[in-house]
Amino acid sequence: QVQLVESGGGLVQPGGSLRLSCAASGFTFRYYDMRWYRQAPGKERELVARISTTGISTNYLDSVKGRFTISRDIAKNMVFLQMNSLKPEDTAVYYCSAPTLNAWGQGTQVTVSS
């Protein structure tokens, strides 16, 4: 059974940092690209970051470039999203995804507010 479980969300002040984690199970993790998406209230879900199977290739939403970093630990079946210099507009539910498998986590709430 394919499963993705996110953690690490929370409330942070503008300029702060959070590190999201996603634990993957039920599939051969190293064979699949992984992605982080987010969805803010009243808005469509958007792709935030993507990482290739090896972790060598990454892509980011323009508005998070230079602030967010996606990474993966193949040995631990984990994918991470390090978020620095957070802004109020980063407030959203963040989802981990293995798109080829149409697999999604339950999401973790990130709120950036003073």
C-alpha cells in the first residue's frame, strides 16, 4: 500500500524557517520523482518543488526559488522541503506527492504570520 506521510508544518513568523518531511512507504522510493505541492485557501493547488529520482535535478516555483530547498534521503525513503525566509503568502497546506503513482499525503499546514 502506497503511503506518504508529511510532518513538520506549523505556525512561524515572517522571515522564519520550517523543514517539512515526507515519509514514503509501499513502493520502491528510489525509482520515482517526488514533488511538493501547496494549496492556499481559495486557490488552486500549485507545484512548489520537484526532485528527480537521484536527487541531482530539482525545479522550483519561481516565487520560492532561493528560499526553499527540496532534498531526498533514498536510504530512509524520505523527502524534505527546507523553507527559509518564509512569507505570509507561503501560508498553505503542503502536500507530498509521487505523481507517477498518483499518490498524495494528507498534507501539513504551514502558517506564516506575526
